[in-house]
Amino acid sequence: MQVLLTRIFNEFQIAAAFKSYQELNSGHINDTYVIHTHTKPNYVLQRINGNVFSDAGNLVVNKVLVSDYLQLKYKDLPFEEVSKKVLCFVKTKDNAFFYKDEDENIWNLSVFIEDSITYLKTPNANIAFEAGKATGLFLENTTDFDVTSLTAILPDFHSITKRYIQFKEALKNATNSTKEKTQSLVSFVEQHIEEMLQIDKAIEGGLIPLRLTHSDTKISNILFSENKALCLIDTDTVMKGAIHFDYGDAIRTICNTADEDEKELHLVDFNLEFFKSYTKGFFQELKNITKEEKKFLPVSIKMMPFIMGLRFLTDFLNSNIYYKVSYENHNLDRAKNQFAYIASINKKYADVKLIIEQEITQ
Ligand code: GN1
Ligand code: MG
């Protein structure tokens, strides 16, 4: 691996020499490596999964365009400061945004943000508040970003309508023994599908405007340093969407007392205190929200775990062809976790609505 990574790394405009590498295993899709050099900075080298992203080259172009746009917001700061607030990508020696190897794999390189950490689970309310600020600020700073300049990499990514069709198809084709394991989850889907379609319908009806969204705001995609959030990472899915996608997806992991892979469902619970802190931070930064958008915030915190649970379940029915798994029932367990989380939100839903009313004053 070291030989391959050194060769790929040397394709980029970097003067420093490759010293060593370390694989980062938290993503479900791409292969990601930290590349240590003899001097600072270090780098993050990533091979985009071509099975998931058929247009991996344009995916990299998209994320560089968004990063460049965000960097302009900080144009008066020195590079060292900027590179902690926004991902900074490095071009290849041919001046391209990505490198394509002989096997047609697409690679990109960005500056590693030193002294930063990520979490799989929220340790305290301050981290939830900081995470809220980071996601809110990303949206605030990209309010005027022209989404038509981006290639649509995964159309209908957060569309329940489309994910439900894919689920039905997978269910039809699954073997009886696989289907048997999913019975209670399938009933859960059928019981909740109507409620979860609300946001799709509001978008179709023009009640919710579309704009740039990060579209994968789980807690492990937020960098922290000394109890402060630095920035959002993993911008592979920057695309046209609703603020509800980023708000709901962040709360999906930030307020879950268990991490996404937890099998012990009694550990899964919705933490109201973290929810309040997250919401406070988010709307401290994101200033523009209409009355109509606000109406759909409560349901968004159920809809995002629902869509993830539905996708994990669909992948299980399809014999695990999309997400990386460590064991056969991994996706099934992930789906159970998401649905248990929704059940926990349902019990506290009156408080959720109240907190949203209190925290969003505009
Ligand atoms: C995937 O790339 P990664 O592992 O952060 C997925 C997200 C899911 C997430 C669940 C392109 O994200 O939609 O929220 O797993 N990304 C894609 O952890 O499907
Ligand atoms: Mg991602």
C-alpha cells in the first residue's frame, strides 16, 4: 500500500516528501489515508469509491468549488487560519482537481487539519452546541452559493419517495430467509412512511426552498479542537437540498446516546439536552429561515434517521452491496438502531416542538 500511496501522493503539487501513512476507517464509502510528510502540513489522500459515485471526478470538482467559495469568506486571514476553517484541496502537477490512476480510480488530496479530533458520540452539551454552530455556519456561508454550478452526483439523495421505491424493489428480490429477519423493520417502515413523506411533499409544493447543503452532517464529519468546532469535513455530497437535511442528519447522530453501529438497543436514546444545545448553536449562525421552513424542522429530525434506516435495511436486503460492513447483519443492526432512535424521539416529540419554538426566535 505504501508504494501505491507514495506514487499517487507524488502526482500532486507538494514539495514535501512522503514519510508514512495511516488509514482512517470511520467512513462507509471511500478509502481515506492521512499522509505524514517530513514537515507540516500533513495531508489527507482519498480514493473515491467509483461503485457508489459513477462521476467521481465531478464529485471532486464539486467539493473544490464549494471549498474555494468558502475560502473567499476568509480571504483576509492567513492561510494557516483558513486551513482550519475550510477544507483546502491541492491540485495535481497537471493542474487538475483530481488524479485518475491506471485503474480509473479518482484520488483527491487536501490539507490535514492538525490537532483536531472527531467524535462518534457526543460527549457533552457544549460539543452539541459547537456542532450546531459549525453546521449552521456552513449553511449561512453558502446561502448564496450557485448550486447550478455543481454536477448532480447522486440525484434524489435524500428523497424518501425514491428510497422507498428502492426498498420495495429490494424486498421483492430478497430471499425468504433474509426477508424473515426484517419483518418488524418492514412493519415500522409501513407505519411511518406517510409521516416521513411530508418534507418531500413540501419541497415539491414549493414550501421549502432548495439551496446548497452538505448532505452528510453526521457527528464524525465535524472536526473539533479544544472543545471548539473547527469545520465540516467529507464534502463529497455537497448538493442541492433543504436545510432540513443537514439539521435532521446532524441531530440523528449528535443526540443519539449510542453510536450508529450500536447493537444494544437499550442504549439508544434521544438526548433532549443535546438537542436543545445543538438547535441553539445552529440558529445562532443560520439566520435566514422562513415560517414554512420552521414548520418542518420537528419532522426532519425523524425523517433523517428514517431515511438512513431505510437505506441500511435496503442494503441488507440487497446482500450488502453499498455500505462497507464488518459482518453479515451489520446493516440490519444499523437499521434497527435508527428505528429505535425514532421511537425514542416519538416519546419526547412534544418537547422537541417546544424547544424549536423557544430557540428560533426569528
Ligand atoms: C455514508 O461517506 P460516509 O460514510 O460519511 C453515506 C451517508 C450516510 C452515512 C451513514 C454517499 O457516509 O449518506 O449518512 O454513510 N454517504 C453516501 O453513516 O451514501
Ligand atoms: Mg460522506
